[in-house]
Amino acid sequence: MSFPSQIPLSVVGLVAEDPAADQVYPLWRVPAGCEITGIYFSTADDVAASTANYFAVTPRNGGSAGTATTALGAAVGGTAGWTGLTPKSSTVVAAQKNPSAGDVITASYDETGTGTFGVLLWQIDYKIGT
């Protein structure tokens, strides 16, 4: 017998645009109190390493309005670039791993120069309950 808190679940999606500047993307409205066990981002195509043109993505707990800026995990990406279809794992902040029902998980996109993506894929792994 499995209890709901033992069943691993995932929610996935993508952002399909070429952002021209920094953005905050709403990813997921938390359906019930849960424990976030993993957060991953990947691009559909390679993005070359650069110290002048790059971007990073930071998962956040936006609270019930989606506007809070509490980091849910570490930023991924940056000057190292991206290998297409290869997920980058964001280290979940232990103190923030248990969002409440109704919280909106967002991704803060921070662009330097012209570093950008065509498609950004994301995955959040979680378990219901805390």
C-alpha cells in the first residue's frame, strides 16, 4: 500500500518565446501542500557558453499572488551555457521545499546581453504532503 506522501509526482511544461529582457514566468499553481523534491530546466537547443551573452533561471515561490520573490532553488545556467535537451538541476532550498496549496511557483529569467533561448523546458518533482 502506498500513501500519497510516498508517491513521486511531476509537473512539466515549457516556455516557448524569445524573451527580450528579464521576465518572471508563472509555472505551476500548487494544488495541495507538498514537498518539492527536484526542479529542472533545459533548453531545446544548445546555448553557447559566454561571459557577455547568457541567461540564468531561478525557481521561486511566488506565494498566493505569484508576486513574491522567495528563491525555491538555486539559479541554473549562466555563463557556462546550456546543452540542448540536457536538464540542469536546481538545488532546492531546504527551508522552502514545502509550498502551501495555492502558492504559484515561478521562474525568474535573468538575461545578460543577448543570451536567450527559443524553448525552455521545466520539470518540478514533488510529493503530496510535507
